[in-house]
Amino acid sequence: MSVTPDASRQPATAARDSGVEQASRFEAVIGLEVHVELNTATKMFCGCAIDFGGAPNVRTCPVCLGQPGSLPMINAKAVESAIRLG
């Protein structure tokens, strides 16, 4: 059995591609994730109050906890505020 070298493969040498040439093959894509606090009385996907300063984990419901079978309802005032922000 004879093994023939693959002509399409190049040896790993310093003469191959420099780091700059390799980097120029890629395109930088930068994304932004923006968080805002809207002036609403309830959370975005449920009717739980958003008051601060209470005991931990008292303003929760099955939707907040992500329990199976719970169906979120979107806060209409939050959607309206987000549309106004653009």
C-alpha cells in the first residue's frame, strides 16, 4: 500500500501566512446589549410588583420562577414605552 501526499495541503512553515494576513480574512462584528429600567409598576412578563427593599424572593410567581405550564403575559405599558424609545 502506498501513500501519496495530498497536493492541496501546505506544510506548516513560517512562510505560509503571517498573523496579519490571517486576521484580514475575518470581519469584526460588534453588538450592543442595552438594559433599561422602564417606569412601570409591574415586571415585564407578569403582574408581580417591582418594589425594592422587601425580603428576598417575596415578589415572585410561577411565571417569575419559570415553572412549567406558566404562561407569561407581556406588560403593555412596557411595550408602549419601548416603542417610544425607538
